[in-house]
Amino acid sequence: MKQLLNRLINQESITSKEAKHVLVNISEGKYNQSQIASFLTVYMMRSITTEELRGFRDALLALCIPVKLDQENTIDLCGTGGDGKDTFNISTLSSFVTAGAGVHVTKHGNYGVSSACGSSNVMEYLGIKFTNDTDFLQRCIDKAGICVLHAPLFHPAMKNVAPIRQELGVKTFFNMLGPMVNPAFPKSQMVGVFNLELLRLYSYLYQDSDKNYAIVHALDGYDEISLTGKTKVVSNTSEVLFDPCYLGLPQIQPSEIFGGNSVKMAAEIFKSVIRNEGTEAQTNVVCANAGLAIATAKQISHQEGYELAKASLASGKAQQSLETLIALSK
């Protein structure tokens, strides 16, 4: 590790094979906490390369507990986090709206590290059970159209890193990896990233896959379609600069999608929006994101996906999906 750190500190990059090897060594407890913290810190000071990111991704996928489900085409809606915006749980809500529209969702998530309330925080608060039992997860998909994959249960190799990430409390390259290491290996994916450089790296890696994908970054910094301005969207079929007016929606203010300072506050917003009782801005931003996810999975236009998302929320099907999942968890 000392030799590796010296190279990285000198602005050298490492190969995909070396990146995979070092993450495997971390998982096997071969380095002490100071070495791991230093390794994470280096990548806060310099850009990660495509090869390094590929190696880290391959290591986590090789080490994960895989989930084999009957469904052929599921989608994951997952952001990298780390945008520092403290929005309400837009991608998690969008996941239930997507499920309510008949698209099966394998939702990968974790507790918040650099935000007040991560995906897993709000779902745990609402009473959703976390497990890596495949039979239970299959039952969730069959009955609710969605299952929740709480990352630590599928990536036991990362137990040596979790407390260090928690103590650091800032985004690390593991934020970059989260969306790419879903243990259900979904065929479709909608990913939000926290900057344009990462969008570029993701697009390089995803264009080598057989997935239907959409990678999004709002130009004012959000890792989702925020409707606060324009959003860069790169998919397997196109590259566009999305404007809210494309869906006939007004531009909104950042304060309108703030998620609060606690899990309780985030959960209250979550329940309000899923009941179709959220503000116009909250509802629009969820449907814009769910609409793109539905469009990605079904290979239809964003406008068509948006209409299906609105119908899912207005009809109560999104809420039904959530309530079924909570009932199955009891």
C-alpha cells in the first residue's frame, strides 16, 4: 500500500487490474485504517480515471452476494449522492412511482454518508425490511413490483471501509461506485451523478455494457433531474440537454426540493408525495425522474414515460407499491 500511495500522491494513476487488486486487499483486511483513509483521501484530491473506476467496480461486483431474480428486465434508480444539496429522497420516491407504472425495480441503496437522509434511512424509518434473502426479495418484486437491496448486506467485503466513510463524512469514490454495483445486475439503469466529469466516466463505462441506461447531471450540481435548470442526459440512444419546458414544466427554486435536516422530516415529505399530496414542485420533480426511468426501461420517449409516472402517482399505484412492501416486511 505504501508504494501505491506514493504513486497516487505523485499524481500517477493505477491500472484497472491494480485498482481491483487493492479493493480486494481492503476487503480481506490487509491494510490498517490509516492506510485505507489515506487511500480514500487521495481520490478527493485528484480525479479518478476510467481504468481505476472500472477496476474498483469489477472488484465490488466480483465480491458481492449476487441476487438472482426471475424477472428479465428490472431497473435501478440510484444517485451517487455527494452533491451536497440535501434534497428530499427523489430517486427513492421515483422508484416507487416507476414500480407503480408496472416497471419492476431492484432498488440499490445505503444510509446517507454525506447527506442528512439516504435512501436506506428513509425506507428503514417507514418500516421496510432489509434482507439478502432471495425468496423474500422475489416475493417483493412479484407483489409490490420493487425490492430493496440495502448495499451493506450484499457487499460484506466493504465492512472495513464503512466506519471510515462514516467518520470522514464526505463523498469518496465509493459514492461513484454505488450505482454501478447493484447485486441484481439490472438490465436497465437510471443513474444520477454529482458532476460532469463523472458523467463522462460513467458514459465511457456504460457504453461498453448491454444495458439500457440514462445518466443524468443537473448543470447546477444535482445528481438528478432537479428542474432547477437544465440537465445533461446521456443514454444508450442519445445525448441531450434536458430543459423542464420539454415536459411542459416550470423551472423551480432549489428551496422547493429541500429535504429537511432529519430522517423524520424526510420521511414526512416522502409520505406526503407518495400520497399525491406533495407540492407541485415535489410532484413534478419525482415524475420527471420516474418518467425518464420508465422511458429507459421501456425504450419510449421521456414525455411518454412522464405521463405514465403521473398516472402511477395519481391513481395510487405508487402508494400501493410502498404499502405492499411495508406489509411484506412485517
